[in-house]
Amino acid sequence: MKTGDVVNFVSPPGMMPMDTSGWKQQSPGLIVKIKENPRRSRLPSYEVRWKNGETTFEWESYLEIISKA
């Protein structure tokens, strides 16, 4: 994933599907920044601006790319 990708919020594989209809973020969203973790063993998190204007940080496992930048 990279800055500019359009993403949906999804339940991670292997987890029970979550009802995200009541959550603040509303898919789709745009990745606006990648926050690198200082520990190389950890994956980065992604700052996502959702269609409702909210901005959140999400792990890759909760995001699904629907359009690449």
C-alpha cells in the first residue's frame, strides 16, 4: 500500500466479520500518510481520510485496496 491508494475498511482474515456500519469511518478512504514504526519488526500503520472527513490510523490487515494510486 502507498499514499494515494483508495481503500475499504474490512475485517482481518480469520476474524469474525464485523459490523462496521455504525463506526465513524466510512469507506472508501484515501491513504494520506504512512507512519513507519521505528522497530523494523513491525508493519507500518496508514493514516486514512474517510469519505465522511474523519482521519484514522489503521493497520494493513484492516484495509483492502480498491484503487491504486
